[in-house]
Amino acid sequence: MDAQQLKDITEKVNLYTLGVLPKPRYEHSMRVAKLARTMGTRFGVDPVRTFLAGLSHDMCKTGRDRWLLSLAARDGLPICDVELARPSLLHGRAAAVLLQSEFGLDDLSVLEAVRHHTFGAAGMDALGKIIFVADKIEPSRPLDAAFRAKLVKSDLDTMTRLILEDNIKYLELKNKEVSPVTRAMLESLRQGV
């Protein structure tokens, strides 16, 4: 897709998200999109693509469980026990399907970034890592100042690894199940894969 096609899709996604998301969720998506664009510039990833992925990552966040399950099932990936227990966790997968089927997006990197922003995935490309990180650290997220400063100084892989470690620690402290996909992503980053 060329830049103009991506901009046209971005405008349609913006109108869609304005219509379906509550104001705080839309504003979060916009903050993620803007941070992702900035990170894209820093790490050499097309800012138009990073902005689109950031804007659309939560476009299905308020969807009902059955709809999310139905959309996510269309991507051909298995639905894990964590997702079955909480179908709202499928919103990224559902958004990727919607982007492709309803908005005509065929950019695999953007689709994968949106699809995997919740749990991550081993082997994510730079755009995927940017969306994963931007979603967790956008300016309204409460982060320890020292941790945020450490993240800002890091390269993209280190930034992603630090976010994963922090997220897993948080989930374990809350006695919540950690997706095997998230653990696999962390392990792949630790091994430099």
C-alpha cells in the first residue's frame, strides 16, 4: 500500500474509533498513535504505519465477547485458555481482522502489530514492538519516573524486554495467569532472537 492509501485508511479508522470507543479509550488510542509515530521516527519505522497501528490497536476493545470470539476465530490462530476465560483480551486479534476485512488494510506488519499488542509474540518486528511498548507507556500510564527514564534511554529490544518483565511481575503479584505467548516473547528477547 502506498502512503496515500494508508492515510485514507487511517482517516476511516479514526472516524470509526471516534464512533465506537468511549472518549477516554479513544484518547488513549490517540496517545498511543502519537507516541508510536515518535518512536517510529526514532527507530526507523514508517511513522504513517506506526500511527495507524497505534490508533487502531484498541478499536475493538469495547466489543462484546461473542463478537470478539467470532472475529478472532477468523485469523486462523488458536484461542488459548487465557483468551477463552477473558474474551476481551481478543480485542487486538479482532481489530486486525476488522482492519483487513472492513478497511482493506493489507499491510502485514501493521496487522501483526495490532493483532499481538496485548500479549506480544516471539519474533515481532520493530513496528510490533513499538505498538506493544507504546500501549504500555503512553503518557497517561502511571509509571515510576526512574523506570520511564530507563525505558526512554533504551534501544527497542531492551525497552520491550523491560516492559515484558515488568508486566509479568505485575501479573504474578496479582496471581493472574501469564499467557505462554508473553513468556515466549520474553525468552526470545533474552536470547536475542
